[in-house]
Amino acid sequence: MASLCNYIVVNDGSFSLNPSESQTFSDPIPSNLIIGTNRAKPILAFKAWATPSGGAFQIEINDTFVYGPSISGGDIRGLWEAFPGTVLNPGINNTVQFRATENKIWFADIILWFQVEI
């Protein structure tokens, strides 16, 4: 089976969230998504930064928790998380939700990478 890497630019801007606030994005996933291997996991990549006192956030994809770190304040960080392909639903819109859980958090340039069969 031949495959290639594909991606979706979920958000090409920046936004901030206060504690308990969330932002949800919805994008279609191709029907030829490869979902069933340990070597073909999707990757969610993004930038994040917090107030000087730090912060925490959670990310859910299709209502499934995939990532929830605490970060120290100050610098912008490039972050990414590999997650099981079974979290994505091929051929339909999928949701990605960012939620601040502690202090104000900023996010930018959200990219969803995945492999598709060709």
C-alpha cells in the first residue's frame, strides 16, 4: 500500500482563551485516511504560549482527549502530539477543540498532519 503525508491548516491565525473558554474548529478528513497502524499516527502541531505565571490547556478531537499539558510562561512554543488514527472519522467533518484550564493561553498556526492511501 502506497501512502503519502497530507495536512489541513486548521487555523492560520492566533487566538487566546481564558480559563474555561474553548474554541472549536471543524474540518473534513479525506476518506482515504490511513487509521490503523502505529507508524501512521496523525499529528496535531501548533504554537502556544501562556501568561508569565504559566498555564494549562486541553485538546479534544471528536470529543476524545488527546493532549493536556501545563506550560510555563514566556516564550512561544512549537508543540505537537501524535494520537491514534482511530480518533479521526474519514470522509466527514471532524472537530478539534482547544480549552484553557489554567490562566490565559494563546494558540496559533494549527496544523493537522495525517497519512492517506494513494
